[in-house]
Amino acid sequence: MHILITGAAGMIGRKLTARLLADGALHGRAIEKFTLHDVVRAPGAGRGPALAMATATSDLAAPGEAAKLIAHRPDTIFHLAGVVSGEAEVDFDKGYHVNLEGMQALLAAIRAAGDGYHPKLVFSSSIAVYGAPFPPAIPDEFHLTPLTSYGTQKAVCELLLADHHRRGFLDGVGIRLPTICVRPGKPNKAASGFFSGIIREPLAGEEAVLPVADTVRHTHASPRAAVGFLIHAAELTREQLGPRINLAMPGVCCTVAEQIEALARVAGPKIAARIRREPDELIMRIVGGWSERIEARRALALGFKAEGSFDEIVKIHIDDELGGRISA
């Protein structure tokens, strides 16, 4: 099996690559080749002697670049490449170029490949496709009325994916990720970045800035869970999914205050005291247009799994990123 990962240099892309390398197979088929694509060089992970590992660096939306990747006819494609929410809102043109035109280029290249080429395409979407007014919990049938450019781009990509799936060009599945928390590494430009920052920075011995009220409620899943979502999605058949191929993922729903309480329980009150409140109007506006609780009944019925509590998410970050140690 040949696997293509776009956005492979990103946090989820790196973790997905490492997990697939460790597993050595997907859906019962041995993995023989990886192509890791991003606008910057994706770091290669350890590999077995019989495993081919190619990296490609380019703008996926640029003319001809997607066709170069599809010319190698990958069996499974994980399309993770994208501009994050805050950056897509600030830079309108960049958001549409990367998030929408990149997807269009990839789909066009798949169609043009011909000769019976029919890959599995797993697309990382977002709960930003939803828009207010929200019910207490978002059901699977809830309408898509995004309130940000990022959410709009993801929603359009979902529709394109579903149409290409319907027409038989590929087998597609789109997973609407909740906020992935705790994200390791440096903060990015995602509007949701503070959800990770208020956990990650205090655990690393640094001060964190909280730009919204403690009462803000949201749904989270760990990076470990996100990788599990992607792999499980790739293993679902067309028959299992049915005609509605874009679905919301499960997660832990809690307030910011409950996040901080979990941090204090796991790491101690002195760690949690490293959070400073500093309201940010743009972040508050963007987050105010997001859904809070996701039912994800279809995903759960199909076997997708997330954490059971935010305490568990904090512990996963400490184990996976900090070697089980906390900075005093």
C-alpha cells in the first residue's frame, strides 16, 4: 500500500506518520511506501529497510503540483494540509488558496488520473462548519452555516468530497475534528490555540494567556485521539459509511474553567496558577460562533473513540510530550 499525507509536516501529520510506521499496515494491508507532502519539508521518521519514504515540498494549489503527487497513484490519501482558523480569517485570500484551491487541485488530479484509479481520501474537516444559533448539543443532522472563512472553506471542501464520492471518482470520508488539545510545540495562529496554551505552557513552566471567559464551553480531543480518528476513517468501507460521508467526531465537552480544574487536579494548583487573563476581542468573536457540544452519534456507532475526561487529555500530553514529567 502507498500512503500520501498532505500537511505531513504539521503536528497531526507527523504523529499520523509515526503511528502508521509503527503499525506497518492499514486496513489489513502492509504499507510499502509513504509520500509526505507539505509546503516545508516533512521530517522523515524511522523506517524499515523495505519501506520507501518520499518527501515532496510544494504549494499543493499551484498548477501541476497535485498531479505530480497523484502520478504515483497512492492508495490512501490523508488530506491534512490547511491554513488554520485564525490565519484564514485574517488573510482571506491565503485561506481560500490553501484550504479550498488545494482541495480542488487534489480532486482534479484524482479525476484526471484515469485508468480506473480510485483512491481512499480521508479529509480533515472541522466543527467550524457549524454556525449559530446552536441547540444544547449539535446532532448529526445539524445544518452547515459557518460563521468564519475557515469554516466556510471546510464546508465547501466537504461538499466537493461528497460529490466526488457520489460520482465514483474516489472513496471519501470527511471527519469534523473538535479542537485538538493539548497541541505540542509552539503556538500556531489557530483561534483555538489558547485551549492548548493554557495547559501546555503551565506544564512547561511558562505563563499562559487566556483570551476568553472561563465560561466558554467547547469540545476537545487529544492528538492521540485525532490520529486514531484518521486511521479508523481510512478503514471504513463505503457500505459502512452510507451516502453521508462527512461526520462529526466525539470528544470531551467542558468549560475553560473545567479545563483549568483538570490541570490543577493532575499537575497541582501552582501549575494552574500560571494562567493570566487577557481578553482578545477577535478571539472572543470567533470562538463565540463555534458549537459547544457535539453528539457524534454516527461516529460513535461507527466505532470512533475519544477520551472520557479532560483529565485524561492532560495526562496524555504529559506522557506523550513531556516524558511523564512536569516542570515545577
